[in-house]
Amino acid sequence: MQDTRRDPSRADQVHDRLLADIVAGTYPLQSRLPPEEVLAQTCGVSRPVLRMALARLREDGIITSRRGSGNYVTRRPDRAVMDFVPLGSITDIRRCYEFRADVESAAAAWAARRRTEADLAAMEAAQAQLAGSYRQQQLGVEADHQLHLAVARASGNPFYVTVLESLATQIAFGMTLSRSLTLQGAPDRQAKVEAEHRALIEAIRAADPEAAAAAMRRHIIAARDRMFEGGD
């Protein structure tokens, strides 16, 4: 029998609910969240389930625990997040990014070992298309996806390509959110994305597997974290 006191799906729901409240300003920046027993009662869950949700908010840097004092809001994601993402999807998007970070960093390492000049040309073409999309204030989701597929193909292992293609809908959803927020954000946010892509391509060009894997992981985790960058 499942231990409902620690039901991860319930923790996901509580995580998304608390995140939505923080985005909406119910719990302002630097404010202290209600005590755990109060939050658990408000959310209708046990304290172990609540603690799982709070742990995920800490992982994202949304809240910080202070010993003997409680949990405080230290970052409030942009309000635009809730315009693009239905409540209940945030955790799924986050997990997709985590999965991609593991899979695509491995693909990038193999790409650094096996890439051909044609592979590099495909990456450069996708990156050029992306840069053009930014200049025209377009999302460029398809070009972004094609860059990641080009890296997967360069690995020489079709299973990496199959995984990315099977997750095309989920990846596109996450990319649309991340890139929409980037277009609405400060100019340096766009520059950071381009720099991450350039570091990835150059590591693969240099045939440096460790650098390529690290560059891919940094890029994907940074894209995930951009969902949680603070608003005003």
C-alpha cells in the first residue's frame, strides 16, 4: 500500500500551489512563510508531504530556511511564468529539464568525440537561425530544438536522437516558456543564452568531451533556472 503521507504527486501539487502564491505576492520577498503546521493544514496535507514540497522550493532557490526561524521567500519568479504555464505543469517542466541535463550532457560528450565537419555545420546553421530569431524578437523554438538535435546526431548514437524526438512536445513547451521569458527579460539574458550555445559548440569543435558535457549541463540547468528568476 502506498504511503500517502509521503505521496510525491501530492507534494508536486503543494509545490505548485505555494509557487503560485509566491508569484502572486501572497508571500512577498523576504517574508516568512507560515509555520509548517499551518501550511500543512491550509494545503490539506501531512507535514512530511509539505516538507517534500518545501525542499523543492529550496532547490530552486525560491525559499531559504533559517534555523529556529522558519522558511523565508528569497526569490520570486517572474509573474509571466503563470501566464505561460498552467498550474500543475511547473513540476513536470522542471523534471523534463533535469532529465534532459543528464541525457543531453552525455550526448554532447560523445558528440565531442565523434563530430564531423557536417555536424558542426548543422550546429552553426541552427545557432545562426537562433540569433536571427532573437534580432527579430521571435521565439525560435524550432531552431533551438534543431541545435540540440544536431548535437544528439553528432554523438553517432541514434538512441539520443530518439529520446529527444520522443520528448519533442515536452521540450518545445519548456523552450517556449524559457525563450518567451528571455525575450521579455533584460538584454543580458538573451546574451547569456547565446554565450551558452557558443560555449557548447566550441567545446564540441575542440573535441573536448568533458567541456562539452559541462557546457550542455550548464545550459539546460540555466534554462530551467531562468523560469525562476526573480520578478520585481
